[in-house]
Amino acid sequence: MAQLKQTKVNANLGEVNIKTLAGGRLGIKATILMKPNNIEHAQTGLAIDGSKSMQDIFGFEDNCLVGSIFGGDPKPNLVQPVARKIVAYLANFDSDGGTETIYFACDKLGKKIERIGDISEEDAASTDFSGPQKWGSGTCIVPAMQHFLNMYENSPWLLGLIITDGLIDDLEEAKALSQMICEDMRDGKRGFTKFVIIGLGNDFSETHSKARLALEELDDLDEDPIYGVAGQDLWDHKIAKDMTSLNQIFAEVVTENTIIARSAQVTDSFGKPVVPEGDQNYSDGLPALLRFTMPANSTSFTITLPNGAKVEQDITGYED
């Protein structure tokens, strides 16, 4: 599915995805923006890309030291203030008050992790994010996934945030592991698990770049004929330059079972009711995760609540 640019998404919505279906109708998957406050035993993790391609935004470059010796300005570490802010934000939702934080894609093949620590909101502001000890020569995300899965094997709720700047080298392995996780969630062997991957940097600036398409492939894994597991949506992806709020990290941390209003009307741009998928019936309750279809020539949809409040969403300009 094509994800509508975050800058175009109504502030009350977390995410809007659009797909052209057989026969020309539009399939819509949209979420109401919610933050998971007061979830018992919730755990959070942050994995920061430690591959060599990240050195530039960490402030490492060949002439950085030379520049400082001869009076030039050293290159700033752009990662540190962002990482501190994200850790402090995630720690607010973590039951033990700390976010498990690591570098991944470290060492020769980019298959190692380096642990930074379980960082609290208070400690985030003074934590040193200057990069790993051993920069990696590849970008493998499976070790980061596995670290969080092993550490929080029995957690009923886990959110892992992964920040990367380029093409994923172990995409097929990540898809296979994702399938296993989804099967475990479906079978009740693992609690709710969500991975959000954020693309940072120029490799994600083009809509159809290989790096960006890889993130979209993970995001759409629930619909994959080989790796998809019915009812399980493990991945969400974001492009850093399109994000307008850290709240958007939680854009897909919702389910059809979360009801946020006793009823609602959802209509297309012609004022006609959309067609909900499955057994959803918006007159009986508005879920936080909506799936519906509407005519191909619809340019928007509107959610109308019982008190008359409306959430209008334009869907023009998406690329399927």
C-alpha cells in the first residue's frame, strides 16, 4: 500500500495508506493517532544504525580532527540531540522507566550490536551518543530485532524503534524472522510486538529508491503472500524528513479492537458511506484502526463523530 506523506495527514490521524484494488476501488487503511499510556509491562527499545555510512551525521569525517586542530569548526554530531529526545520520549511509555538502547550494524559485516544501556528520561539528556566502537561495513537489522525479542521474550507489549540511513542487507532474513514473530503472536506465544523503522538521510529522498522500497516492503509484509500472517501487522515505516511529531512513532500501535467512539460515520468525497472490511460497522463503534474501500474517483474521506466533530482527510497526490 502507498503511505500518504505524513505532512498531508490530518493531525488527528496517525497514518493513511491507500491501494488501488481490482475493479478500480480504493482500499484505505487508516489509524487514529493514539499514544499507549499506562500499558502494563510495556517495553520500548531504540536501535541506531552504526554502519560506516552514518559517520558523517555523527560528526565523523576525514578532516574533522584536522579542522579542529587548525581552528576550523568540527562537524556537528546531528544524531546525539535527536537520539536523546527520542529516548526521553520512549522512556515515558516504558513500564520500568527506561528505553533499551543499542547501536546495530556494527563491526566488519554489520551483524553485531553494541549496547548503550537502559536509559531513563532523566539520563537521556546526558547520554553520549557519539557512535559505536566498531563501525559496520553493512546494515543488518536482524541482530537488533533479535536483541529486543530475546530481552523482552515474555513482555506483553513491545515497541522497537530502528533508525537507519540506507539499504538493508539482510532484508530476506528479516522477513523470515518477522513471519515467525507474527505466527507466535497469532498463536499466543508472544505478546503484542511492533517494529517501527525510520529512514534517515538522502537514500530515502526519492519515492522509488531501493532503500525506501525496502522499508515499504517490510511495512506491507502483512499482505505478502509468502511471509504475511493474517491479522498480524508487525512493521511500520517512517521517512524522517516527512515526520512532524514524535507521536507519529505510535501511528500503527493500535488494533481494530480499540474502540475510541461509540459510533461514527465514515463517508467518501461524495458524502456516501464507505464500505468497511470484515465485520467492522462504524455505527456500532469507531475503531482506532480502520480498513475500508471507496470508489476510485474519491478524493477524500470524512469521519464524523456523534458530537458533530469531523476529521477530513484529502488523499490526492499519493503514489501507488
